[in-house]
Amino acid sequence: MNLRGASFLNFVVALFLLAGTPSASAQEEAREWDAVFERQEGWLGADGIYSVDLGKDARNNLPSSSKVGDALFIFSDTLAGTTTNDGREYDRVVMTNHSFGMMKDYVPSRENVSFIWRKPGGDEESPQNVVDGHYWLQDAMRYGDQLWLTAILVGDAWKPKGIHALVFPIDADTKHPDFSRPTLQEQAPLFYDAQDKALILGSALCDDSGDDFIYVFGYVDHPKEGSRKDLVVARAPRNDFQNYPCWSFYSGGEWRGELSALLSEDATLLKNISAEFSISRIPAGKAKEKWLIVYTPGTISNKIAFRVADTPLGPFSEERVFYRSSIPNETPGLHCYNAKAHPIFASEQGILVSYNVNRLGSLPRNPYEYRPRFVWLSWETIDQEAPSATSREP
């Protein structure tokens, strides 16, 4: 296997560095969604997986008028190439550090999804990253005529050495991002590296809070404490989002102007979440209009958990594990990580949740071992955990 760039083995081992709970009641596995990402050539698998409703404009707080058009998927480290043995083994495989997928009309089928996993116009034999540099991509939103997202610049030991805002113009005709024209905004206040901890913002965006702000969630990483990740948040004026000096940072009941304020203990909204997660408004059920956070406790685990709150800032209900993947037991060496919900694929029954699968300690041996999996979290299950706590003042 030809893995371009830094060793993929180092990456999977490093997941341990990035990285209990009551028994779970299993929810329905979304097998039809698993099948969408089962591929035998071209794009073969990735982690990350964020989804974006390109019809929703966060700048004007305008919801999508209908699920007509294409949904965007965003991935991080991506394997692409060919397979043998009816798709059960890798043949010739390369790795890029991020990729994108477009799903036509929001319909989950293999035929409806096309992938962008190399620089437009680049060499097919030696594909390059869409964005120059070693970037892992995080959550995104459409903001006016742009796609805005955050990109982790990966350094030594697979730890972030910076986070930049990444912008693609949206083509007026296709309504798709123009992936040939990326712009990195290095001045965005998304990363702070202290001696004993690091701040990473952009893991989740909240653009439908109902007020005049867009919220940017992330975590403080505590490497000396098992790489525990604690939830923190920044906010920016909705109508002036990319005016970065206007951002403020929540710390113990007040919004402050210094990014470093998020490193204080008072800034912590929740402890022991994952490096990737989701925070979204609940659209149905008894808990309608409350807020849902979905994550993997401790980043690496076969468990997927959620909590509910009256506001996107909490306070949050007790952790509830609603699903346990059987994959690590069925295939020793595989692990699960970074679960999150996808609100644009909510239904009358519940909300779609993804999690990543990877082999730790050695290379994945086939596409089964490195592609996202999906499960449904029902509104009924969420309703059981709806909190009655007093809302936190944003």
C-alpha cells in the first residue's frame, strides 16, 4: 500500500493521545447509510464526516426552503484507490488529508454521492490535498456566498500546530463550493497553545441559536490528564462573522475579549467530550427546541452518548449512552471515535448519528476497517433525558 505523506500508522496510534458509563439501550443502526460509503474504487474511506446544508444561509439566519439540491460532506484523512477480492482488500491506495462529498437531493444512495479527494486539475497518479498543507477539516456552514469552515494544521506527533479559517466561494450556478479557490484566514482566533493545555475551536458550529450570534464550539485539551477534552465556546456577530476582533469568549458567566479566557476552569461547559462532536437544536418530540450534544465519551470508545440542555451553552443533563458498537468485539484491533449528529438528516423518528472506525496500532487492511458508520437516535430516547434545569444565561 502506498500511503502518501506522513505515516498513517503514526496517526492511528496518535488517536490514543487524543483520547464508563451506564448501560445503553441499542438504537436502530442506519444500514442504508453505511451502504452509501461502501466503495470498491475511487474514494474508499475517511474519518471526520461533517455534513452541511448548502441551502441554509447562516449570515441571514435563513433556513433551507426545501431539501432540493445537494448536501455537502466534509472528511479528514482519506484513503482512495482500488481494491481486489470484490472490494474486500486494498490494492493500490493513496492518502490525502481531507476530502469532500456531494449528495444529490439529500437522498442516501451510492449513486447520489460524488467525491472530491484531490486538488482540482491535479495529477491523478499522485493526488494532492485540495488545500495545500496537512489540514484536517472541522465543522462548516454556508455564510452568504461562501463556505466557511475550520481547518486544523497538523504538526509533530499528529497534534495541532494551528487552526485556520478556510473559505471557498460558492458558485452562483451550481450552488456548490468552488474547491479550486480556497482561501486560508490565519488571523481567525481558533487556536491557543499553552504550556500544559491547548485550545482548539471549530469542532462544532451553531448558526441557528435564534439570536444575533453564531457560536463556535471547541475544547481545551489536557495532555497531562489523559488528553481529556473539555467543552468551551466563542461567539461572533451574525452579520459580521468574519470580523475576528469582534469575537468574544465565554468564561464563567461573562463574555470576554481574550481567546485565552477559554483556558480557565470557569470556561468549561462540559468535561470529557470528544475531539469532534455536534451541538444542534432538537426539531421534534417532547424536547423540541431544546439542544442536543452528541459525542464519544473520551474520544475513543464504542459508546455514543448524548446530553440535552435548554440553551446551547447548557447546563446539560446527565450523560446518556444510547448506543454501543459491536465492531471492536467482532474485529479485534478496530476502534470507534468522534461520534456526532447530522441535523440535516433528521426524520420524524430521530436524528442521524455517525461515528468513525479505524484500526489502531497498524494500518487498516480493507475498506471495512476505515469508513464511517451510522445509527439513529430517536426523539423518544432524547425525550427521556430532557432537563428541567434553569437555563444558563448566554
